[in-house]
Amino acid sequence: QVQLVESGGGLVQPGGSLRLSCAASGFTLENYAIGWFRQAPGKEREGVSGIRSSDGRTFYTDSVKGRFTVSRDFTRNTVYLQLNSLKPENTAVYYCAKNRYFLGISNWYVPRRYDYWGQGTQVTVSS
């Protein structure tokens, strides 16, 4: 069975950093891409980052480029999202998700391209 378990969220001051983890089971990261999304109250879910299974190519929404980094650890079957230089507007619940398509990640930022989701982890950026 597929399961995604997120951790690492918390309260941080502007300019601070967090590392989010997404521990996957029931499939291998070598076969399916992982996306990171976030959702703030009253706003739609937004694609933040993705990592392709075949070669590890990464994708980011423009607002986080240069500050966020997605990576994977095959030994732990875990994907990470490093959040640096955090801003208050980054406050949201962050979710990781498994892409539906074997070895695929077309339109990585579209939520319906993903079929399993973690429970989410809260990131709050405030002084």
C-alpha cells in the first residue's frame, strides 16, 4: 500500500530555514515522481516543487527558486524539501504527493496528476 508521511514543519522566523521530509512506502522513488504542494487558508493548492523519478530533474515555482531545494534519498525512500530564507507569505500546509504516472511528471504543478498525498505539515513563518 502507498503511504506518504510528512514531517519537519514548525514555526520559524522570517529568514529562517526548515527541512521537510516525505517518507514514502509502497513504491520506490525510482519509479514515480514526487511533488510538493502548499495550501494557505482560503487559497487554492499551489505546486511548489517536483522531482522526476528517471533522472532526478527538479522543478520549482518561480517564487521559490533559489530558496527552496528538493532532493531525494534512495536509501531511505524519502524526499526532502529544504526551505531557506523563509518569508511570511510562505506560511501554509505543505504536502508531498506521488505522481500518477510511471516515470512521468508532465505538468508537474497540476494536483490531479498526483494520486496519493501525505497528511501535510504546517509551516508558519512569523516574527
